[in-house]
Amino acid sequence: MARLLRNDQVMKEIQTILGYDGSDQGWMILCRGATEMARANGKLAASILKEFNAWQSKALELGLEPAIDDELKRRRTAEHCNHLILPGNAHVPDRDFEHRYGITADSWTSICFLEKDNKKKLIWWLLGSMAGTISGFTFSRLFKPILAAVMCGGKDKGPAIFSPLIKKKEDLAFLKNKERITSLEKIGEGARGEVYKAKLPGSNGKMISIKKIIQPHMSATKLTRQDSKTLNNKMRQIRSEINTVGHIRHPNLLPLLAHVPRPDCHYLVYEFMKNGSLQDRFGNVKQGTQELDWLARVKIAQGVASGLEYLHMNQNPRIIHRDLTPANILLDDDMEARIAGFGIAKAMPDAHTHMTSSNVVGTVGYIAPEFYQTLKFTDKCDIYSFGVVLAVLVTGKLPSSEFFQNGNEIGLIKWLRSVTTSENPRQAIDPKLMGNGFEEQMLLVLKVAYFCTLDNPKERPNSKDVRCMLSQIKH
């Protein structure tokens, strides 16, 4: 984390004053303390604005971006900074930055770093003013405002609506009624919360799914380190969902309709997908209660490829999903694929060749080998995951299948490579699909899966190439 902060004297003093130790917890204190200092001094606010590009990624991970956003918006107009002079090398924000933070290019031209001869004065001012402030602000005083904002304690901020399907906020008022929630049909449960099915009021019977993410209901001083880590993970998930499918729309992405914060939990509202997930469908196929023929499978593959291309090629910054699996591919009434599960998705600016994670995330069996080895991820990690999904669609075997767990096989992808390069590649095809005349198409999809899962990410096709290859397969 320390490497994300500039080494100029002002920022060094901020870190020293606030006792920044490089930890996530220390980062939260640092962000909050710097924001408090910015409220007291307009010049320091300008410095923080300059630093914000470097702070943004980590702040977003920790769920701190809203607090910083608010401070930036308070400082956004030229009248707050009209006493400053723009240096020649100052960065003028692009449209996305202007739209997101409310800082116009005109306002930005009045913002700059402090001249060197002014820095020393500011440092002494900081040391003097912060000496009294720090003595009065204990850890809990610094941490509580962030925690309260994250947990939506106190004032009810009300729902944020992202879709015209929800005509007014009152349509979601039933989520305030705990008895109503407990009476809803539970359709799923995972590590991050429960999922319910409900009828959207005032929508002529439109069905929605509601993900309930529970928050620790305790004061900041009673939170253990593990509680804080869990809270941060949950807030990152919520923030990621809002920043992706809360604001972008594509036929093959599951849209977030609304976010409803409550004192003890958060509700994420989505369109209800009648046919569940691709993983559920494969489970039912195995049990013999449902079917999934080849035409349906290739349609799903093409839909996911289209959605992935949109995320990688049509968004700026690009969106890396990071957990593309059958469990995160939902099927609507017409068996069209919808990519879901954006809780660990990341936005990657075009200027970046890769991004780095602090730990391995995703689902075992679908994670690209280079991410395991280096903790660096790119859009080619999504391509690898999609290659595994394609292999599942053709073979009918999940990476977690007993076939790979109990036998002498060495995993889905290595097994696939061995079979597809053998004299009889058809032995890789799901026996339920054989005999219907589409075997050549299936072998073509297996070849695409093979290319997508190559060990060297540079040799994998991009999402546009994958979509083009799969579009050549006619129904």
C-alpha cells in the first residue's frame, strides 16, 4: 500500500501524523484522517485531489470510496481553490473523471500542488493542528464514521434504483418489513448471503430476486479483526456490483435493478432468472430431471462470449469479471445466458497491462495458472475461465466432477488437452450429445476451449476473437 502514496513531503507528514503502518486498518485511518484534514484546509484538499488517482483502487477495495467522493464533491468548484495556480504539468481530468466526481476541467485548472516554499508552512500548520486533533481522536473515533457509513447506521439513506423497471422507491418499501422478508421464498444461499424470490409491486407480476447481505450488528470498538475483514469483503462485493451491472446494460449481463441499504444488511435486487444457473442445470441433467441439448449449449456459449466481449472491449475502463463459472451464468426464460456474480470484478484502465491482487480469488478449476503464480490478472484470465466453461458445455464434466477426483485423471483441462490431441477426440464429448449430428460443431468448440486455456496468456485469443469463432457455428 505504501507504494501507492507519493513520496512528497506533504504526504509523508500525513502518514507520519496518522501513524500509517501499511495495513488495511491503517489505511482506513489514514483515509479518514486525511479527509478530516482536507475539510480544515483547502490547499491540502488540492493535494489529496492530486493523489486520488493513486488512492482510488485501494479505497474502492476497502469500501471507502463514498467518503472520499463526498469530500471531493465538496471541493469541486473553482471558488474553493481560486487562490491556487495551475502548474504546467497538471493533469486535466477526462470526461469519465468529470462525470464521476463532479470536477470539471475549468474547476480543475484552479487546482495545483503547493509551491515548495509553501510546503514547509503547511507542514508546520499540520503538525500543530493535528497534535491537538490526534489527542482527541482515538481509534474508535476515527473508525466509527467510516463504519457507520458502510453499515448505513443511523439515517436511512433509502434505495438506489438503477433500472426503469422499478418505477418508484416505494415499490421496495416491503424490504423494510422483516416479516415480509422471512415469508419470501428462499431460492439460494451462499457464503455472502441469502437469495429470495419476490413479485415486484406495481409491475404486473414481474419477478425479482433479492440478495440479502448481512452485516455485523455491533459497535466499531467490538469488531474483531476477522469481523472487519468480513465487513470489508462484503462492502467490496456490493460496491463492485453497483459499479458494474448497476450502470451498464447488455442482453447477456444480469442487471442490478436496485440497492437497498438497511442498518443490519444490504439488499441487491436483480431480475429473476427462471431457469437458474448453468451449474444447477448440469446438476439436474445428471439426475435426469432436465435436459440440455447441443443447440441450447452452443446458444449459451455464444451468449457468454458476447457478454464477455462487451465487458472487455466496449467498456472503458475494461471490466474483468474474475469469477466466470457455470454458477455465475444464469439462464432466462428463453435460455439466454446472463453473466452474473460481479462481486469481485475489477475495472482495468487501458493504460494498465495487468492488475495485481493481494490474494487469489475465484473458483478452483476456473482460475488461470498465471494468476495463481503471480497474483497478476488481465482479461486473458477471464478467457481462461471461459475456456473451462466451454469444455464443461461439450464434455458435460465440471472440474469438480468425480471423474477427476476419484480416478487417475489430472484435471479437466489437462485431460481435455490429452483427448483432443489423441486419435479419437470424440471421446471427450458428453455421451448425452452423441448421435444427433452435431459432433463436428462440438469438436470445433473443444478447439476453441483448447486455445482459451493455453498456459501462455499471450497465446490465448481475446474475447472478440472468441465471439467471432463461436458465431461461425450456426444453429
